Amino acid sequence: MVTAASACGGSDADESGPLTDQKISWKSCPAPSALQGAESGKPAPLPDGTKWECGTLKVPVDWSEPDGDRMDLALIRAKAEDRNGRIGSLVFNFGGPGGSGVATLPLAAQQDYAKLHSRYDLVSFDPRGVGASEGVRCLDDKALDAAYATDSTPDDAAEEKAALDTTRKTADGCEKDAGKILPHVDTESAARDMDLMRQVLGDRKLNYFGISYGTELGAVYAHLFPRNVGRTVFDAVVDPTHDPEQGSLAQAKGFQLALDNFLKDCAKEGASCPTGADPEDGGRKIAALLDRLDKKPLPTRDGRELTQSLALNGIAQALYSKEYWTYLKQGLDEAGQLGTGNLLLALSDAMTGRDQEGHYSNIQSANTAIVCADAKQRYTPEEVRAKLPEFRKASPVFGEFLAWGLLQCTDWPVKGASDRLDVSAKGSAPIVVVGNTGDPATPYEGARRMADRLGKGVGVEVTNKGEGHGSYGNGTCVTAAVDAYLLDGKAPSDGLVCTR
């Protein structure tokens, strides 16, 4: 809830005093809300028995008016196992933008962060506009079902109008729901929130682990507060040199590369592979399936139809991790052999944040709100049509889908903050920047550019030769290098290449 500066709220802060004087009232965590997007109930204790604690941090709605209205950010933590050897807090952002850290950290930490938890309080949060932190909700569940089923690669004037109408309804819904905070859900404001969080948590430096969009947030923090940067890792790195068009074009190439790698892997199975023993022919089969879905969607058991747009979402979701490739094979086989779309629809629901009860998290609404608060660019349908050949060349499967996605902010009610991302961080401690060669969503080349832009002596590049979105926990080399830095302060050599 947005409150006046004189109101009482969800922390032990003295509202009349400095924000840095507030004390977080940590309590047992409830189950995540529908907006936060977890279906697993209350967060389970870590394997060592440590229980999760939740609290709220008060931040200004508008950082240019720090004594004005305030809002609550939802936080979660698990205290370090070794209290005597404790280094401090390690703050995570898992990306999106729009992902709930409060819902994600307890799930991710069950397997991935046990070693880090030995000496760090594991901490995450819902950034402003996300989940329990004034989560933006643009459309209700029924309207979201219709929006995601809308043809997102229009072939004629009527389909283009329907797509634009959906974009406009989304923008209008966001303004109605959260107009007061929409100008203030930008990444710079979130970075300023993290520096306040650092101080209230009692840390001299911010130790930070950013994944995907979390690397962008961390880089903006390093630019604003280079002297406050502690041990920091970026994994699955956003390219700071790209505007929205360049970023979408790079993603088209990245998802096509990941799909090609999937097809090659599947082809090794011969006749049991639903796309066949020839990877190139497999790509044509997927394109043909999508063409058929454009004309005639497939039925599913819950009554919705698998449209072309939903299938594209599902295929893209499966490329985020090699572990999901088996589900993509099964989904393609189901669509081809049985003429139903249950598995591909389930994968699409994972992408859009829809649970089994039909309720949506606000990950996509928050994504739009944050992206449009950050970027000044507002593309027109005419501009998109002119870019289609280049996008189709980059990816026969995903190109058009991502090109039309540039209209995301076309009718947005507030202006974006900037044209480009400045991440120069002279004076910062070393930041370990990990790029994965098979990453579909944040292509590998962005890691090198991020390391360069952070500045000499700051960006330390590590290359992982693997598949999927992110590297930590998926191989011993990267995981060991990251652990050595976060736990012992030993940065890897710049240019380290990991193959396992």
C-alpha cells in the first residue's frame, strides 16, 4: 500500500525519521500470493533446518521526493548457518523483470545455494511493482487468457487491429490499477531501493547475485553506488549496449540458436525424435505446426485452445533450460500425433505466470511496467512492419513474434527514462560476469559487453560453454568460480572458460 510519509506501516520505522533508521520486523512467512506466483504453499525450511523470515522495507514512491509518499517492499531472508563465520547479506534478484524474489528464493535455495548459505543471510525481495510490493495488475485472469491467445504475429489489418487493441487495453488497465506508481517502477528507483535495503540490513557493502534482468539492476546499482559494491555476480547477462529493437533482435537470434541446438540433440534419437533425424527438416516441421495453429488451434483438456502465440510461448519456455527439452519433445509429439496441445499450453502457462487454477501472477504486467518505465522508445506498427524482414532472417520461428513485441510500450501512459543503459562503475569492486554460449534470452555476447562497459578492473568475464538461461548450479566450473569469489573473495581470472 502506498502511504503518506506520516502513516504507520509494515516495519518498525519511525515515519518521521530517516528511512535508514527503520528496523524490519521479521516474521514467519505466509504462502506466496497469487500475484507472487508460487503454488507450493509456505516456504519450506532449508535442508539444514533454517526457517524463512519475511518483512517489509519502506521506500519512497519517488526518490526525487524522499520525504513524500512511501510504499512497502516485501523481503525474505534465511539467516546464515554459520553465525560466527557470517559475511553479511547476499541479495538476489532473479530477473524478469517482474519476478518475485520472495516466491523464488526459497525454491531455488533448496538445491542451489546451500554452500552460500553457510556464511550469508540469503535475502531477496519483490521489487517495486512486483508481487507483494504494490504489484501492478493490468488485466483480470479472464482478460489475460484472451490477451495471450490473441494472434501476436498479425497477417492482415484485422489481426493487427486486434493485437493493438490488446496492447491498448493492457496499458489502460495498468494506468487504472497503478497510475500513481507507474512512473516510479523504473530500474534506477529499484537500485536506490537496494542501497536503502543494504543500510537497513546493516551491511557496509551490498553483496549481490543478479540473474538475467537482475544483472541490469545490479549494473545500474554499480553505476550509481560504485563505492558500495561488495562481492557481486551477474549470471545470464543483459547486453547494456542494446536498445529495445537491438535487444529483441538479439533474442530472436538467441532463441533460434537454442532451438537449433535442441533439434540437433533431438535428431540423435532418430525415429523417436518428433522432429526427425534431420535438424533442418525439424525446423521446417515446427514452422509448419505453427502455420497450422495460426489457422486452426488445437484443443486442450482445460477447454482453452493452443493458438500459435501460446505455442510460441511454450516452445520458448522450454528453451530456457536443457532440462525442459524432454517436455518440448513430448509436447511436439503430442501435437503431431494426438492433435492436442496440453503440454505446450502448460509450458506457455509457465512463461506467462498462470497457475493450475487459472490465476496469473503479475510477472508479465510488471515486466511491461518496468520495461516501459525504463525505455523511451515507442515503436509504431509501420516501424515494425519495416523491421520484419530482418527479424525473420534472424529467426524463422521467433522473428515475427519478437518484432511485433516491440509494440509493448506503444500506448504506455508514462514516458520512459532513457535511451541507453549506463553501467560504467569506476571505483567498484570486481564484478564477476558469467555468459553462457547457448543462452536464448540473454545471448552470450552481452556478457563481454557488460564486462567492458563496467570498466577496466571491474568487469571479470567468465564464459560457460553450455545450454540454457544461466550457468550457476549447472556445472562445477562456474559454480566453483562463483563460490570462491562470494565466499573467499577470490575473483576468477578474466577470460576464464568453463566447459563442465
